[in-house]
Amino acid sequence: MKILSIASEMYPLVKTGGLGDVAGALPVALTQLGEDVRVMVPGYRQVFDSMEPPGSWIPLGDPLGAGEARLGLGRLPGEDLPVWVVDCPDLYDRKGGAYLDRKGKDWADNHLRFAMLCRAAAMVCDAGAQLGWRPDIVHAHDWQAGLLPAYLALRGGRRPASVFTIHNIGFGGLFPATVLPDVGLPEESFSQHGVEFYQQLSFLKAGIHYSDHVTTVSPTYAEEVLTEEGGMGFSGVLAARQDDLSGILNGIDTHVWNPAGDPLIAHPFESAKMTGKRANKAALQEETGLEVRRDIPLLGIISRFTVQKGLDLVLQALPEILAQGAQLVVLGSGDPDQERAFAVAAKAHPGQLQLRVGYDEAFAHRIQAGCDMLLVPSRFEPCGLTQLYAMRYGTLPIVRRTGGLADTVVDVKDGKENTGFVFEKATAEDLNGAVTRAVALFRHPRKWSIVQRRAMVQNFSWQSSAQRYRDLFQTLV
């Protein structure tokens, strides 16, 4: 099959979260299964800084009246994977991030920036004969790629099959109805049975409504989005597509996240010999200015600071967590109030809590390698990848039972295959109870090491998940 994957970010070219990891790893896994895969991403500055410039360009004109665009074919660094880059300087060549400006605000023209990505992909589907490559199926990731299934379905005629994957239904890609002509959608598409969502245009709804199949990034999340609470306004349109909805658990790149060969950590290790794990803990404690002691439980957080991620629960439970003698290293950014609250706590407890605001890929690896436990107290979590990385590195996750967290972490009291600690309610009390149980087990090194090793040998590679996507694609084609 010829598969075109469309995403607004892709590791290692540009990444803001789990979407980038998935968009980078899944196409590689599909090529390893023998499929002919190409990826399309926007031509941000970060992308051109991260790859060799394309050798040739295909002019696209100005399909949205937002600036001249062209398409270049390059390769993913370190992989034999073709990547199409949509170069439109008026939309992408700017300082700031993929979605936000330097002040942390959404780019005002995000509707045009991601409509251009989708329009370019649709043009590739149309120009297959001239390009010598026409996709059999398009795989659109999250709201930023949601207009592609709409463009293909609304034009009629021959088209590739389409799969739309919801990575986080909390982001609907909402814009005023007045931008409908700007993104090239016909007026009749703005209806309940189209792209309209409470009098706004929703890129996410476009993907849900017009694609041939919808997936979420874990089986439990596929059930949760059908509920009023979990669907966040989209449960009705998803219920109408229920026969074409499935949940496929994300995998992880086991080459990038491999404690035995990770170049970003000081002391590689594996489950059969954990001395490197202990050395990484000491190195992380020293790096962050915490007391270097093996017997102190060291907890980590790697997260965006949002209501979804439940870090306010950590702040509420912090006095009890620190009272148990634990240390905490936090990496993340987002909500200014939460950033300030963690900064105040770090200043008040410098010997137990260290905060680094922002995102640092190498430091994230060192946290995973050095910590004993990772806190993931999300109110909802479509899949979650940090808990999978944590288990790979022998860092036991403490998670709330929701979405992909429920699908991947087995509580220590649930059976012999336990791999972490799970709590039920999104409350500081329940979170603290799970931390208390984890610290209690940590005080018994032999029992702790058994769970550590069990977690490390879990198979969360992309192999089985990519096969499920492949099977789905084949049924649609």
C-alpha cells in the first residue's frame, strides 16, 4: 500500500508532545512491515533546521490566497523515510513555535497554516499521475490535519481512503464561521452534518465526519470519547460513527527510548543489571542539587502544566508527599499559575523539590533514567507515552485509571503482572494514597526490583500497533 501520513509535528524534526513521537515512529514501523509510506509536515523553521534541504521542489501556487507554496521531498534524519515538506514562508517561516507565538498565544492564522497543510496533501492525491506516486490511503493526525478528509470527500470522484486519528479530543481546532471561505470549504459544509460545531468551524469535527474511519490512541479512550464527559461535545458525532471507530494503542520508539543504548544518559543499563540505574539516580540528584542518597525515593514529573494533566493535584498533595521524605524533579511548562506554584514550592523546599520550566529532551531522558517513580495524575489521558518510557527505564509510574494509562499500567495489587501504581479518583487524597503505597514498596528493595524488572520487559514497541493500523488500512483499501 501507498500510505500518506499528515501531521503538524514529527520527531525528530519538530515536537511539542506525544503527537510528534507518534507521527515520527508509526510511519517508520509501517515501512518495516513493507509498506510504501510518505509523511507530510509544515515547513517550519525548525523542520528545515533539522533535515537536509529537499533536492527538488514542486510549485503549488497560492491555493488559499495566503501565500505562494511549494512542496519538497526530503528524508527523515537517520531513517530511509520520505518526507514531504510544505514550504510556505508567509505561514511557516516565523519565530515561535508550531502552534504558539513567542508570547505563548495561538497564531492568529492557524486556520490557514493547517488548511494549507491539508490542501497540499489533497493536491498530492490529485496529482499522483504527474508525481509518479498516488496514495491508496491517507492517515490524518489530530485536528490540524482534519480538513484533509473533508477536502477529499467534498470534491467527489476518485480518492484514497482516509483514516483520522484523534490524539486529544480536548483540542477541537475551533475557528469562527467567517473563515470558511478562507480555507476553501463550501458553504453547504457548514452544517450539523459537516464541519459546524456550536456555530464554529471545527477542524476536528471535519476529520471525524468526513473520514472513512476514526481511531483514537488507546482502546479505553475510544470508549471514553463516546461519553458526555469524555467526548467534550463530540460524543454525538462520534456515536454516529461508532461502527467506524476503534482504539489502537500507541507504541514507543524502542530505539530512541532504550536504557541499554541511550546516548542522552550517563550510565546505560538493562533489566539484568541495574547498577546503571542507581548511578543515573545519583547523577540526577547531583545535577539538580538534591541530596545524593540511594534510600530516598526520587519522583519525577515530565508534563505540560494543564488542568488535563492533574498537576494541581500534585500541588495539593505536595505537603504529604514531601513529608514522606521523597524528592521530586519537575520538568514542564504551561499554565502560568501552576508554574508559579511549583516555583514557590521549589523555593520553599530546595532540598526536596527542583523545577525546570520548559522542555528539554535530554533532561527528560535523564529524569526517566534516574527517578524511582514517575507521576502521571491525568484527569484524562488519550494514551500517554511518558508512563511507557518510564517502565522501559525501570521507573515505576503512578497514574490515574483513565484512557491509555488504564490500558498500560497494572497496579501492584491487581496481580502478578503488576507494573506500577494506579489510583481511581482525580483527588489529592487518592493520588497521595498511591504515592504512599509506592514509597512503602520502595522501602523493600527486593520486592521493588521485581516490579521494576517486570515493567522493563513489557513490550510497548510499535510492532503490534503498526500491524493493527496496517490491517485497518487494508480493509479500507
